[in-house]
Amino acid sequence: MTFYNQWKAASSSGAKGVALWRLGTEDPSVWDVVKGHKVSEIQTVKNGEIAYNYGEGSILHAKTEASPGERRFAFDSKGFISGEEYTAMPQAPEIERLSKIFNKEIVLTFDDGPDPKYTEKILKILKAHNVKATFFMIGENAVFHQDIVKQVYEDGHEIGNHTFSHPNTINISKNQLKYEVNATERVIQGITGHSSILYRPPYGDNQSTYNGYDETVYDPASFQKMADTTNMGYITVNYDIDSSDWKAKNSKEIVNRVMKQAENGDIILLHDGGGNREATVEALPQIIEKLQAQGYTFVTAGNLTNKSRESTMPAVLKAENPIIQNIKLILVNIAALHTVFFVLFYGTLIVFTLRLLIVFYLALKHKRKADKLQFDASYQPLVSVVVAAYNEENVINRTIKSVLKSSYQNLEIIMVDDGSTDGTSKTVTEAFKNNDKFGLLRKKNGGKAAAVNLGIQKAQGDIIVSIDADTIISSEAISLMVRHFNDEKVGAVSGNIKVGNVRNLLTTWQHIEYVSGFNLEKRAFSMLNCVTVVPGAIGAWRKKLVQELGYFTADTLAEDTDMSLRILRSGYKISIEEKASAYTEAPEKRKDFLKQRHRWNFGTLQCLWKHKRAFGGRKHKALGFMALPNMLLFQFIFPLFAPFLDLLFVLRLCTGDVKHSVLLYGCYFIVDFLVCLVAFRLERISSKPLIALVIQRIVYRYLLLWVAWKAVLAALKGTKVGWNKLKRSGNLQVTRDSSTERTG
């Protein structure tokens, strides 16, 4: 009231400024006057940022919370305040310090546990020295190390609440704080059968260390968090001897810091978790022995407030026993699931790593071997190129033209129209009727296997090259594949399929998959003679062998995989020719992609079942112990569990294990990128598409997961799966020797 009148008088008389004595003790409302705020705002009596302290020590709780006062003013005719009436008195925040300090009593406290490596070592040291301590545990760690929590309690130590995931509580909401504290409380109750009234905020509370004065400038947000936990029934146990063991280089530093501060404090902060605590373990016996030598007695935080452990950790009420039993059951299940996830995650990681190393080594070995291979240029057998087509009028002509441009001249082309309902036959007849190398066969629709078989039966050549109707082959492709058949042991040769319509994100992802798969996996398996798929898009076959094996069969939707496996089981070799490029049209729409991959996956499952006796077979060990298990594991089993691994990753992020989780997944993506980069370098093509790799590994993986699940369920239910013919867009772009030719 007096300042308002003085300010008004000074302002009206032309005063240039005023001075306050002394800053920090003034009524906060004076600043509302200076700023020219409305009188209604001045009527609220504000509190400053001063928290008043009562008692001693660093164990405290909020006694009263801050609340503003209210007053009414009366004004005279000149606008000066002539009267003032308080309708509500302001209440300052008050902190009650609860320690009952006796001479030479000191407390050992440990934060961030329990840890399976360090907490148990610390417990042994404490037991050997007959010292009790207080452990402030993180709920997440307690869930996964329940046996250690039990041991801490059974050894007579106190357990305090250190939140569930160790967040900086100043930055979280009141509701999240309640979750963090209550979740940890339930975990402690479920494991020990006792509650705890002891709480320590993560990262401590450097504003709450008692400095000997009755008033301390205290951040309102920090006080409010203390008030929140006080209202939840907790007392805050801070510390006044900071060992800084989390950053110490050795045990000597820790011991020296503690001993220097011991005279001015009574609660020592150490850590039994959250990092490497070897130095803490080494320092602990020295700290205990040195302090005992100076006459100190070790007590618990509860003892420092003149409370027994039964008071700081009361038994759970009988009325809550059903809840506690349910919590115990949940904790047991969580621990079991954690073990399963742990084994699953790291088991998968080990398998993936071993597979990667083996595949990487064999792929590079194959690359060196392939560069040194020499072939007989005089070997020029007649080759029959068989093209099975069904409703391919948009793309068939470009496919036939690419074959006719082949550098290999001793060939014939047999196109089998498998009952097309569009103008496929008319289109090729008009385009190639005068070409002696081209022949057209027409039949009723019966599926690709039957169409290819008809072409083989009518073929004159000893070598069959089968290509899909949407594929464009490089001019050297046939020459490069055929030369391998000079070796009588070679039964088939796989070409190198490339995506020719890299137009959007989906086709880019498929492009990455094709390049990585061929240049690593196929190269590796070629070294072991267990290439399981000679693709229908571009593959060469020894005609006599195909006939001996009974041609392609229609009992699976992956006739090319089935024939490849039959050839291997017959004792023949399957080679790959990296330079025999074929450009295929990959699905550009998600729906078409899922249809195609569902057919491929279902067909592969059919082949695995059909050739189940080859698993672990002694006749062809590489096939039985490497290739077929690889197909089963990495195409079906591991993808089925991918969501659980991702769920584990998300759960660990949500529970605060961000650094460890991000590090693991970050390393996975880096290694994955490097592997793909090597594959692209082996192919000698631009690695620009790898920009989309991270998104591919997240989104694309779940598309593949979906079709894997769908295929497995369809197989288990006995659902009939059709061919699901895809509509061709004709958007194919072929790259040769740095030049680009667009078709369609």
C-alpha cells in the first residue's frame, strides 16, 4: 500500500527512478505496481521464491504449499490507497527437515540399481562389515532382477523409490510422476511384500541441501515436485556427500571425495547401477573402514529420522494382498517374457551375425573366382528361348525384341500363349511373322508350368532359356549363361534379375532387395552349390535333365524353386551368371506387390514341404544344412517374430533404456547399410537408392512380414492360393553402359 502511494506520488512529480532496499525482501506485488498492472492484480498477495526450512539435514518433505493471499483497497479522491483489508493471508512454501542428527552418524545410499553385477558385490561387502544401507531402486531394473531386490531386503537394508525409468522429474507432468513412483512402489511391494516411504528423485535435488539458514531460494517447480511426492506419502531423501562415483576414474578419487565431505554431511551418495561401478565396489570397503576408524557409525536413512525399517518399509495391508498376489504373478510373467525376449533378441543377433559373416566371406570369394573363370568360346549349342505369356499384349513385343537383339545367334524363340484373352498372340504374330527364329504356340489356359513344359517339348535346342513375358534381357545374357553348360555337371544357370521400373518408393525398395540378395546370398550359395532358385524371369536349364526329372510340375506355385531343388538333389550343379542381366517389371502398387509376394511365399512353403526330406540330408549337406534352413529361418520364422523384437525395442525406449536400445538398433542399421553398399559396389551401380534403406527396413519389412504370416496361415488352413496374375504397366527403364533406354 505504501509503495503504491509512493510510486504514484513520485511518478506524478517527475521522478526519474526509485531505489529498493533491499532486493529479495520486498513484497513481490511492488513489481506489479512498477509495471502498471491493474489494481485487481495488486490485490492478490504473491509469494516470493523463498521456501522456509524447519529442522535439520537432507531428509525432507513439503510441510505446507505456497498459496496467495487476498486483500481489498480503499481509495481517496486523489487515487491514493487510503485503507487496506486482508481477506486471506498468503502462505509461503515450507520444508520440514526430518533428520535427528546425532554425532558421528552417517548413511550409505546407493542409486540406480539393482544391477546383477555390482549390487551383489556391494551386498557382500556390506555384510562383511556388518553395515546396513539404503538402496534407491529404479523400478524397471527391479522388475528384471527380482532376486536381487529380495536379497537386499532379506539382508536387512532399506529400499527406496527412485522412479520406474529414471526421468528428470522436473520435465515431466504430475500424472507421469505418479506413474513413475506408483509403478515402482507396486514392484517393490510385489517382490518384498512391503511398501516404502523413502523417495529420491533421479539426478538428485541440488536445491534441497540444507545450508543452515531458515530460508532458501527454491525453484517453484522443484518444490512442487517435492510437494507432489509428499502428498503421495513419501519423504525425500537427498544427500550432502556426493561421491561423484559415476564420473570418477578410479576408486581413490571416490574415497578422497567422501572423506573430504564427511565432516559436513550425513548422507553419502553412491551408485550400484547405471554404468560401470567397479571403482565404487573397490572404494566401498575403504570408505567404510576409514569412516569407522574416525568414529562414525553407519545407519540407514530411516534411522536418521529416528524410524525403524518397519516404519519406513511397512508391510502391505491385508486388504491389498489380492492386489499384491496379482502383481507378483505379473512380475513373474514379465521376468519370464524378458528372459524369452532376451534369448530371442540376442539369439537372433548371433545367428544373423554368423550368417552375415559366412555369406559375406563366400560372396567375396565367389566374386574373385568368377573373375578368373575361363570358358570355351567354341561351345555354341542350339538354345531354345521359351516365353510363357498370358494376357501380355502391353509388354510381349519388347521382350521378344530383346531376345532377337542377343549376341548369341544360334537360338530359336518359342512363345507359348497360355490361353490369353487379350491380343497377345495377334500382337506377336504381326510383329514377328517374318522372323525365322520366332515360333508361336497356343494352348488352353493351364498355368505357367504347363506352358513352359509345352515349349520345352517342342524345343529343338539342348539348352532351354526361360524368361518371363515382362522381362527384357541384356544382349549378352544368353551367351554368358550358355557357356556354363560346357561343364556336364551344370544342370541350370541363374541370371541376374534387376528391377527395370524404379519409379517410386516401393520399386526402389524392391531394387535394393534384388541387388542385395543376388550379390551376397546367391553368390555365397553358389560357392556351396546350393542355389535354391533359378528364377523364371531369366534362367537356363539343361533340357535333357529337365525331361529326366519329369518337367516342371504344377503342384507348387514356385515351379522354378521346385525344379532347382530337384536338380540339386539329383547331384547336379546350379551356377549363377552375374553379368546375365534381365530387367523385370516389379509391382508399383502395394496391392499388386502383396499379391505377388503372397504367391511366392506360399509357393516356397510348398517347396519346403515337398522337399522336407532334404533337410539335414547327408547326400547334399550344403542344401540340407545351409540353403533350406536359411529359407525357412529367414523367409518365415524370423519374420514371424519381428514384431516381438520391435515391441521389445519400443518397451525399452518407453522404460528409459534409450541409449542401449538406440545403440543396438543403430549398429544394426549401420551394418545393414554397409552390407548393402558392398552389394551395390559388387554390381557396379549407383548406391543412391540406399538413401531409402532405413525406411525400407522398417516399412518394407512389415509388408514382407504380412505376406509371410498370410502364407503360413494359408498353409495351415489348407487354403487354395491362385496365381494372381498382375497387370503390367509397361513402365520399364533399362540401363546399359551408362545409357538409358525407356520402353513402354
